[in-house]
Amino acid sequence: QLLRLETFALSFTVIRDPLERLLSEFSMQRGKVPETTTDFGIWYQQMQRERQGNSFYADNHLRPAREFLLPQAVVYNFNAGLERIWADLCGRLAIDAASSPLQHIRPCEGPRLSADAVTHEQRSWIERDYGPDVVLQQQLDQRLAKGMISCLGHELL
């Protein structure tokens, strides 16, 4: 509502598997605040309560990805790899990717938790809270299996 989206040369979003995105945020928060619980289930429930009170909580890292889809946006699958996504974006914008290298910096990273460590019950919470994102990721992964790293937002809405 605040931006005139038609004035942008390109709009895009990168979608990541909800479980992987949550595990990444869990790791990030544990790196920033060492006293953060090491129990993913406790952390998840606390974060969902915070998100219910403030949808922008944690800089939107907990917000469902579907809320970021715009009909005119190019939607990328994180699983394609940031390098491929960056190269595609540079191609769309006629930018030399070599003169503007991708820099992915992780300034604060805590201990990583494997997806295998997430319980069945915790996965059911994520499916309940991020169900449309799970479906979206499946659609994007099917496209990736066919070699397509992106699509248009209206194809997924």
C-alpha cells in the first residue's frame, strides 16, 4: 500500500522451506542471544506467541512466506541456490553478475539443529501454522526438478 509497485523494474521473492527457514532463524537467535533455549519446541511456541502479537516480529523471519507473494513478482526457490538466483536476477536486469558478486554473510550464527532432530509433533505444528507455505515449497520443488528455478507470483496464487 505504501509503494507504487508498478514503478519497480522488477519485484521478486525467494521462498525457503518453512522448516529450514525456522531452523535457520532458531540458529540465528541462538547465536545472537546465547541464553536462548536449546529446545526447538519451546522456542517455536514462544516465537509463535510473539508473532501472533506482532506479525513483524523477528524482522518478518517468522511470517508465512505466502504473505510476501505479489502477482507480478518473480518467485525463486531457495533450493536452487543463491548463486543461480543471483545470476538470473542479474540477467533479468542486464547487470554483469561478475562485476557485482553475490555476498552472503552470516554475521551471527549459533549452533545448527538438524531437521532430523525436529519431532513429529513439532513438524505438525509447522504444518498447521505454515501449511500454505509447505504446499508452495512443494510446487517450487516440482518446478526445480524440471530445471525451473523461478516462476511468476500469479502462477502460485
